[in-house]
Amino acid sequence: MAGQLIVGLDVSSRARAEEIIALLGDSVDFYKIGYQCFYGADGFALGKALIAAGKKVFFDLKLLDIDNTVEKGVAAIAETGATMLTVHAYPKAMRAAQKGAEGSGLCVLGVTVLTSMDDDDVKEAGYARDAAGMVALRAQQAREAGIGGVVASAHEAEMVRTIVGKTMAVVTPGIRPAGADRGDQKRVTTPTDALAAGASHLVVARPIIAAPDPAAAAKAILAEMNGKRVSVA
């Protein structure tokens, strides 16, 4: 499975986001808009402009609220034509989100455990399970809620795939090509290993958008995803 590359527009300037998009050109057709871009770079308007231009957009907003609020918020995002949207993988939130997405092409993703968290972080948050145990629980709950997929570290992708089956999306952030800086991520892996573990979509931000040549970096990652080992400095 070749998988799909999603480039994270983790920038605070609309001008910088548009510069990156222009540099990447036709090599990338899927973009993630998270908090930084959404709030700092008019990311909602940017996302709608990308959709209008024929690109796919993943709004990484990690919604969590009372059922009605989540449902209505998801319905509003669905109306934009976005491809993906995240909610925290709590059962009630996922069920409400799926209800809000009904009748649209929006794939709701449940965020299991953040890739910046390890077992100690999960314990500090008050959970009685380790990170892998929490991911397994949330993945099962996501499947039961009927949503489109989950977000999980590539380290748990193989386990998650056995839980959610073949059709749900398994989206893995924390992807780092060989030799790339880990940043603040604790559970990272390479594109090849993530795909081999069962990931369907790989989210890459800093190794592309902070590269001297973002287009070259993206093409190298795409080449690796298609079976060619390529190192990106």
C-alpha cells in the first residue's frame, strides 16, 4: 500500500502557508490545518480556498465538548467539503461527530494518544493503562462508534490495524525521514516503517515545511513511500 502523504501547514502566517503551497505545487494534494494555522493564519478560510482549488484538507481541531456542540461543529466543517477532521477519541464525542458527518464525505478521525506522550505522560494524566493500552481501547471505541478512522503513532499502527480492520483510516503523525530531527515527538518512525505497520495516511510537517527546498523534501518522502529508500537531511 503506497499510502497518502498529508503535509502539515504548521505556520502562523497565511502568506507563509501560501508560499509553501505554491512551492509544493502539484507534488502534494493533501494538507493538514491544525491549531497554529487555523488560529494564526486564517486557516479556516485557507482550508476552504484549498478545497475550492481541488486540494484535500484535513482540519486537525481535536474537538471535545458536549454532544450537541460536537455534532453541530462537525456538521459545519462537513459543509466546507473537507476530507478529514479530528475529535478526541472519547466514545460520546465520536458518536456525536459521526452523527454530524452523516451524509457528507467527511472522514471523522478519533485521536487516540498524542505522539508527544509516552507511558509516563499517560500515567500523569490519570489513566491506569500505558500508552499502547490506551491506544488499543480508543481504537476499539472508534470502530464501535462507526467513525472513519483513528490517529495513532506508527509504533501502534500494526496493533490498531488489527483492531479497526482493513477499511478504516489509520493516520500517523510523528513521521520523520532517516536523519531528520525528532523535535518534541517521542514516538516517531520513518515513512516506510509506518506504511509497513498498516498506516494509510502519513502526516509530515517540519521535515517538509522547514526544509530548504520543501518540494524536494516532499518528493523524497513520496519516493520512500512508493518503495524507494531516500534519506532527507
